[in-house]
Amino acid sequence: MHSWGLRSPSDRVDPFILMDIRVCSMSDVRVGQDAAVSASAPAPVCSRVSETAPIALAIMAKRPQAGKVKTRLCPPLIPEEAAQLAHCFLLDKLEQGRRLSGVTRFVAFFPPDAEAFFRTQAGEAFSLLPQRGADLGDRLVDVSDRLLGAGVSAVMIIGTDSPTLPDAVLREAHEVLTRDRADVVLGPVDDGGYYLIGLRRPSGSLFHGIAWSTDTVLSQTVARAKRA
């Protein structure tokens, strides 16, 4: 999932911005210090939310088709090589998701006709959820709203373009959503985007009208959260 800044966390930034989106004061934004690291919506494909896993982990993923993924790497790569790289990223992220305990796992896939491909890749550890919407913001709203509407207490959304993301970061995000009950968790990167977003309630305003693929994605999202 390109364009919304999901990259690997950098040692130059704190791993999380945690906030209660019901407040407006900057003093209420807590920044992690461990730099080491709609009612009418259909149910997800083949899925029921586990009563013992109140948080959903959703991996936003695109079918690795030559000429459709990692196009900014061509050149130096040829389209087939870029697709192979994207496929490796996908497999790595699925394996990481399997290692994370205490979650119900989903792959939010695109395009909509790629269900069979993703079922063979993800196996039974993941339920499948087709991405819907005209743009990335719409798709993020749809995925988060559908999962939160299905009864989970929170949702963590990541992409596949963060191959060096440590397992510990996902575990910490899970912990702060459950222990600290932060309404929003953001994993910032130094290019102005984020590699992870966690939500405890539907927050469509965080995604609509964002200038995706720019260095202001994170700052716009934080500003929206503080106004919500």
C-alpha cells in the first residue's frame, strides 16, 4: 500500500504518537520515548470476530501484478522484478501478522477480484476483506468502520511496505490501545507519513481530504485527530 506513507520506522523518530482524539490540547498528545523501536456494510469475507481477540489487525494489500505495483522502482527494476519484490513484502507481512497474538487477523485486499489469490497466500490465519472506495482515504474509512462495526474494540491498520518493522512495535501498539485506551495510535516516519494507525472508534475525518503521497500526511492526520 503506497501513497499514505507506510514505511519502516526510523531510529530518528519516536515509534508512536498516542492521543485521545476527544481533546484539543497539544499537552494531551503523548509521544513514545522508546526510539528502538456503516450499518449497511457487508460482513468481511469468511470472517467472524473472535471473542478472545478484541483488536483487529488489518493488512492493506494489493495484488502484486507487474506494472501495477512498485512502479516508482522502475527503473532500475523491470515491472516483473518489482512485482516479485511486492510479493515478498506481502509474504513477510503475512508471516509477521501470524506471529502477533491477541488479534483477529484480516487482509484488506485490492483489487476486488483478487480474493482467490489472497486466500492462497494468507491461509486460514486471516479473514479476507475487499477494499472498497474511490480513493485511499475512502478505503481506510471503509476498512476501519466495518471492523469496528463488527464488534472489535480497536483496529490496527498497516501496509506491506514496512519490511523492517519490528514485531515489538506491533505488540506495543496493541498494548497501548488496550492498556492506555488511546483513541488514536500513529506510527510516524521521518518522511512525514505513518506506517501504522490504530483506532478505537470510527474516525472518518482522519482520512477524508488528506493530501496522500506528501510530507504532510502525518501532520494533517494529527491535526484532524485533535479537532475530532
